[in-house]
Amino acid sequence: MPKTQRPKNIGAHFDHFADKPGPVWHLDRPFDIAPDAGRAYDNAAIAQLVADMSGRLYAAGLRRGERLAIIKHNHMDVVLLAAAAARIGALPAMITATFPADTLGKMMERLKPKVIVAADSVLAEAAESGVALAGPTTRVLAVEGREPLAGTTALADLTGSPTPAPDLRPDADPMLLTHTSGTTGVPKFVMHSADTIGVYGKMETIRIPFLSTRPDDTLASCIAFVHSRAVTYVMAHSILVPSKVVVLAGSDPDTVVETLSRNRPTMLEACPNIFQRWEHLPRTRPHLFTDVRAFVSTFDAIHPSTVRAFIATSRRRRPVWAQSWGQSEIGPATLAQYSRRTVMKPTEGEPFTNSVGRPIPFVTRIKVVDPETRKPVRRGERGIVLVKTKGLCLGYLGEPERHREKIWDGWWNTGDIGIHRRSGNLEILDREVDVIPGISGIELESRILERLDDATEVIVLGDPGGPPVPVVSTHSGTLDREAWRRVTADLPELAEPRVIDWEDFPRTGTWKVRRFDLRRKVLQNQDTYGTGRWT
């Protein structure tokens, strides 16, 4: 009997693997869409939940070719809802609930969804702000449905709806929408197909020494489930099957300690800012990380001090740290691995984490060009980083011209300033919009974090009206000015630091700092050295 081909469409994935061996999924809290179903799932239970949700969405009026907006708190059930919509040929948009109501309102104007599935808190904030998320023909489903607002239906009220037959769209057609980070304004909707996501999926399942998942692994992850990376993350564990997958939907340290105490990881993945938030845990709870053989960070730059804090706790013989660099539009473009020896060396010159590795063989290529002439610069010189990949998104929903502007002779303009070294490694210095003449803001931030023990976050904002402005949060909530003078004595001139709480940094769904919003909050302006043309 011929072997059934593994589907690339997320809408068919869970049905396909329902009766096949897979990991046990352990959740830090029940799924928001199934609050009474417990915190452990196998393949069959997840497939049943996806089928159930496709029935509820169909009962709400969602049909093939129509759009679904998913706006809820971070959890893997975002991916399951997207799969339920794709299963019946609809186009799901995975959207973080961290956006303010006015931003969500503008996004809904562009999306024009037939159905919205949203957290109660999202709907309440929109109502209080006078923002209309739904159009006259839009059906709104409240995830929790504790106190449904007028015109909304609790998702649970549709329990027991008949499950429709799968009705998948072709693999080359749009399959799902994610969004850009929104660090510089209203996010763009990024369209991906099963084919383009399939490129990422192949990369996810490449057997890489020290990094690939093993059958005895317990893999714990705290990632943004609205990101396209989350789709391939979920699908990959049906192919490279670990023993357990631990889903950390929240990043609160107390919850993380409770969850990891019950499920000690051998692999740990999180967004860089989450590792940074947890940086005290290797000191206070080192036993949680002694079995970790591989740490993985994605979505943003990470600082050497954070990497050091975690990898030093591992008692494995050869622990590694891996980071990938890429974007929502192109997926992962490079991969870097650091050994414990590399990590524990004192930092001299540029931080080792600035090196984000080499292009992924047979999938991506990179080049660095002059932003004005578009001509390649020499190896070792800075410029705009361009990527050519088989996984380029189909476009931006409703903004085709913005997508076209970022394609330069077949190459994707990432908007990042970087250096392509003779070794083949790529170093990322800054986003073009955040550039500070003569220095790297990322490097400054890394140096200060490494030297200032009390610091939990450091962001350096370029200011055309004066020296760069550091914005700092600390464990103590205060800043020792003498210590500050000592750690910055050999750095370029900086303005007086502004001290705020970690929670007061405006963040994206992947916990990146929204620098434009921070700039408006701290400097009361939007003046930058960069042009922002390619964000």
C-alpha cells in the first residue's frame, strides 16, 4: 500500500497524525478554548479539539475563502484555531492580544474578517475605547465568554456543532496570515501558503548535530504562538518526536518554576526577552536547567550575559546555545551555534551573539549592499542585509506596494544593518530605523547589561538632538549612579539614563520592545537617524 504523503497544510496536519505516535503535550495552563479539558494531550486529543473547533467556526458562519481573526492571549491554541479554520478552507489571521484597541481596529479594517475569535479582555478594551472591531456582518465569538458583550457569542455556546468535512485550499494559495511586530507602527499582515510554510517545516526537521530533537527529549518552549514559527514548531514534533513537549504559554517566573519542576527540560526554547526576564532563575533555581543540552533563542537579538547565565547551569558535557535570525516574511534565514567554551569567554570587541551564523544551505542566501546604490559592499563592511529564500511570503494583505518596495532585484530587503564576514557569518548591528551613527545600539545594550548586575533591560535610543538615550530597568527598581558611571566610563557619550519598570517597556507579541512607542513615551518625539523606509 503506498505511503500517504505528509500534508503541508496545517488544516490537514492533525487529522493525518491523529492515530500516529507522538509526544505528550504538557501545558502550563489549560487551553483557553478548552478550559476544562486538562493540561495533557496526545495526538488524538489535539486532532479531536481541532475538528471540534472547525465545527464551531463553521456554525458561526465561517466558510471557504473567508477570513478569521484570532485575537487572544498567548497559547498554543492560537495555532489550533488557525488549523481549524484552514481545515475548512478559510484564511485565519493569528494576532497578538497585546496590541492596543486602536491598533486592532485599524488591523480589522484591513482584514475584514467574517468571524472574530477574541479574548474577553480584548473585546472589553475595544468597547471601553469606542473601537469597533467588527463590521456589520461579522460574527464575534468570545473565548472565555464569562460576561459576553452585546453582539457577541461565547465560544462554548457552539459546543457540539457538527464537524464539517475537510475542504482544503491548494498548497500554493494563502493558508494563514501572521503579522509583523508592529515596532514602528500598525503591523502588516503577512500572507503565507502551505508551500512557503513548508519550506520552514523542512528546515525545522533537518537533523542537526546537538540540536535535533531526540526520542528521549523533554522540550520546553515559551514562544509567541501568533508567529508563523509556531506553526512549524507544532508540526515538527509530529516528525521528530520527543518524549514530551512542555508548552509555556506564559512567561511569569513563578509559573515557569512550577511547570519546569514537574517537567525538567533537556531542550529549552524561548524568546530572547523572556530568557532575559528569567535571568535570575539560574541563580535561584539552578536545578531546573542542569539537564538542558540545548538552549534555543529566536525572533530577536540576545545578549551574551543572558546566554552565559543559563548555559553555565547545565551539567551536560557539551551543551550548546543556538539562535536563528529571520523575519515573519522570510522565516529563518541563518542559524548560529555557540559552545560553552565560546559563551564563557570574556567578551572582547563585538558581542559574540551579534554573529547570527550562516545562511541555511540550499534554502537561503544573503548579501549586504549599500542602501543608496544597492551595490554589494565588501566583506567586513556594513550595509543593508538582503536575503533570497524559497520561503518568501506571498505578500502583505491590502498593502502590495509595501511588499514590492522591499524586493530588490529578487532579493528581500530585511531592513537590518549588518556585516557579512569573510568566514561567511552574518553580524547584525541594528535595525536601519534604529541606527546610531558610528556605533551599534545592540552592542551598547549588551555591554551595559553584562556590566550592570542589577539591570533587567537596557534599550539605547538614538537621538538626533543629542547623545543616545539609555532606558533602563533594574531588579531593585532604582539605579546606582556611581555604578552607572563606572560601567559606562569607556563607552561613547550617553545621555542621562531613564529608569522605568520592566513591565513599562511597551512590547510586541514576541516580547520585543516597541522602540517607537518607547521613544514617544521617553523622548516625546519620533525623530530617528534611520529612514524607516524598509521596516
